[in-house]
Amino acid sequence: MPVNRRERTALSAVFAVLVFPVALGSQQRAGSAPAAQGAVTARVVEAASAFLGTLSAAERTRCTFDFTSSQRTGWSNLPTGIFQRNGLRFGDLTTRQRESALKLVAAALSREGYSKVTDIMNGDEELRKAGGGQTGGRTGSGIRFGLDEYYIALLGTPSATTAWMLQFGGHHLAINVTVVGPNSVMTPSLPATQPAKYTLNGQIIRPLGHENDKGFGLINAMNAAQLKRAVLNYEVKDLVLGPGADGKVIQPEGIVASNLDTGQQALLLDLIHEWVGILNDEAATAKMAEIKTNLPRTYFAWSGATKNGGIAYYRIQGPTLVIEYAPQSGDLNHIHTIYRDPTNDYGAKLTKH
């Protein structure tokens, strides 16, 4: 049976450090009350300080940037050799440093979010072992894939009161977490995958399997009249608001959620949570409450096949939310997605004075 990021610990035989750190305080146990966001921030700050403590002075210099520097918007889904990242490269870190870096990433994310991130990374290692992938027709000996090609950077000083940022990413992954006091946001971020399905340690892994299946589940729950509104009359093949599109404004399209029934709205919210829920549970709960309040003004647009297994793009757009899902160049094995908040990318609302 396929396994989708559920209750998995041994995530990679190649890179054994990609195992979920045990007993992280930011992960609530089933049935327990959510921790206060201030307590979550304190634990993330503690993990950041521990990671910095593993670095030499020269490594700290390469890893840390001013909060308002151009590094903040310097992210991409492209591989090494096409896009030059700053920060510390995982392949240059010791085992202890990698473990500490991943504990920091895990502290900022939910259990399922961290598992999704490592699934994407392990997929890129599979891509490397298979000889690389399609890069828009660009080839060359300098293009590199795999687990060594992920970078970590900190912007500002990790603090429980003032603004700072954690950046983590590489090919097909850009996680940008801005922390401001008790609040944290993860927009813009880009989780993607190639391959879309692979086998690791005897398990079938689909890093974005739920995003695919739940999208098709929603479109197939609609009646003919709803489909007429939801399905666009033109083809969309790629992200509209991907890297480099900060501040770009597009008009909502498709069917508005107020024209969906209660069950369909629940499917939409469950689909949205696949992105929102990457961040720690407490911040994700607050964001989902905001999205639910804005649901009557949230749109769902679809382009492409409506039968699961076909090529399809979709977009979810509300007052504080944009999500896109886009197979690349008609390739079901190569998926890009984007998650943005047009009002709060990089914590814009939280850092206003």
C-alpha cells in the first residue's frame, strides 16, 4: 500500500539524519490542547540558538543575514548550477550540524509538514541517482541535485520578541518561515516534487500525493453547474505566482466557495490544509480559522483533466491566500506548487510599525 507521510520515521537509508527528531515540543500530541504560540516560538528560538552554536565564526557569517536584506526574497525552486543560493550547504556540514539544522526546521514545522519536506528532499536524491531531471531544456555539468544541495539561512537574530526568519530549501523546495513574537507565517513557500512517486525503504512515497488526490476529489464532487463555473476556458500549465512574482496581483477566477455545499466546502478546507498545515500546528490552526472566516470570498479554479491520473492545474484564491498546483510541461511526475498570502508574505503585516 502507498504510504503518504504518515507515522514514518526511517525516511532515508542514504541520509540517516532525515529522521524526525524525538519529542519536539512544538508538536502537540493527539487529543491535547494546542500549546501557546509564545511557547512554540521559544522552542524554535532555542533550536535556532543550538544550531548556531554548532557553527564556526566563518560558518555563522555565511549563514546569517540582516532581516531586511535581499536574501529574504532570494529563493527559488531551481537546482544548484542554475540558481545560486546563499547560506550553508548541507553537503558542507558535519553530521552534528545537519542534525541540529533539521531539528530547527522540524521545530518550526508540524510533524506532517516536516515529513513532507523530507519526502521532497529524498525524492531529489532519487532524482540525482537517476541521473538528474528536466530543467527547462538546460543542461550542464554544474547542475546538481540531491540531499547535499539544500541550504539553510537565518535572517535577523533568533528572538522571542523581534522579527527574524528561517529559510530552508533547494531544488523543488523553498520554505520561508517568518517569526515575529508569538506569531509565525510560512508565506511565500514552494513545495514541489520530482519524482511524484518513488519507493524508499520498501514504501511508496508520494510527497504531494494528497494535494493531487484531494484536488481531484473536490472537482469530482461538483455538479455540472458548479463545474461550468470552476473549470477555466483556457489552459494553465505553470505557476502564475511562482518565484519572482512577489507583489503580483491577479484576479480571482473559478467558483466561489459560497456556491459550494457544506460537504464541498469541507473538502476545500481539507485541501487548503495540505499547505497551511506544513507550519507548526498552533500557527496553522490560527491560519485555518482566518481562512474559514474568509471562505465565502475564496475561489477555486481548475484547468485540465477532471479524472485522477490526468494533467490538471488548480488555484485556490482568497483574501489572505493563494495556492497553486501545477504539473510541469504535461509531466505528472514533476509537480510545482506555491503558497502565498498577498497580505502577509514575509510577515508584512506583522512587521509594520
